[in-house]
Amino acid sequence: MHFDIDWNEVDTVLLDMDGTLLDLAFDNYFWQQLVPETYGAQNGISPQEARERISQEYHAVQHTLNWYCLDFWSERLGLDICAMTTAQGPHAVMREDTVPFLDALKASGKRRILLTNAHPHNLAVKLEHTGLASHLDLLLSTHTFGYPKEDQRLWQAVAEETTLDAHKTLFIDDSEPILDAAALFGIRYCLGVTNPDSGIAEKQYQRHPALNDYRRLIPGIR
């Protein structure tokens, strides 16, 4: 899908965190492998049975704030998810193209806002180990608003909080349903990420343009 951005018309860039600025390999390992293994060991069931049971639990709350809530999962699974997140923190890493892109946005005077569904504890741990915060102007967790990015009420609240002009905003995320929600709200430019996890094959988007390296955008920004 061809994608042209008129950078003169963009003053705000909204950015997802996991899979967009950070490598999603961290989260995929944590939720798909570590949590089921720990849960299985604690409950005396096989890794396969643990994965199936947890997969059902995940599916039941997908696209709701609970899906992203560490407190919810700690209670639901009987695990200390916050402590596990803290322990895994050193494995969180930025994508290679993140800092060059964010620095180019800064140099051209664009406002760089993180908009993540990540739980505040998850966000704090990742910021501590990646240094991401120093490359952003504002950091927002949807948990403070009470709605995930899939919900139009979140977009309304964020627009009011940041006084952004939807027609002068670029939003980048690795979830197509979330890009759909942003587009529905009126965000002019919505861009997907085809390689959120460095360890697995690239993904395709049906309804939005997408790319695998932000450095390709830098010449246009300048």
C-alpha cells in the first residue's frame, strides 16, 4: 500500500511502545512462554495444558484494558506478574530504527508522544532498562484514562489531554484493530509495523500502510 506523508502537515507523532518502539520479542517470550511455564509448574500441569488454559484466559479479555493489566493477571493466574516483569526487565530492548527516527522527529520540531496500553509498572520497568523516555516529549499509559486504544473514548480523552489536531497527527502501532480505532477517530496518518518481533516473520496489514524500518521515513522528515 503506497504511503505518502506530507510532513509539513504533521505536528504530532503518536507512538505505541511494544512492537513499535521496543522489540516485541520481550513480551512474546514473557506471555507466551514464561507465564505458562511458571503457571504450569505452580499448578502441577504440563506446559501444553498450561498454555491452552492461559490462551483461553487471554482470549476472553482481548481488546479490553484487563488484557494489558498486570494486577488482573496476577490475581487471575495466582502469579506475581509485577515481580516477574521486574526480573525480566533487562531483556527489554529498543528497535534499531527507533532512536534515529525519534531524533529526526525532534530535529524537525515534531511532538513525540508515547501512547501505550502497557500497565504503568510494565512501562516503568521498560523505561528503566531502555532509556526510551529521553527520546520522547510525553508518555501516556491508557490505564490512567481507564480505556484501551481500541476504545473511542480513549481517543477523545487523549485528544483533550494533549490538544492534538487529528488532521496533523501520525500514529504508528503494530495492531491493526488499534490502527482502525485511530482512523475511525479521525487520525490522518495511521501506519503499521510489519516486524514488531525481531524473531519472527513479518506480518501483513489489510487496511493500513505499513513498513519495517522507520529510517526510510527520515529523508522525508528532513
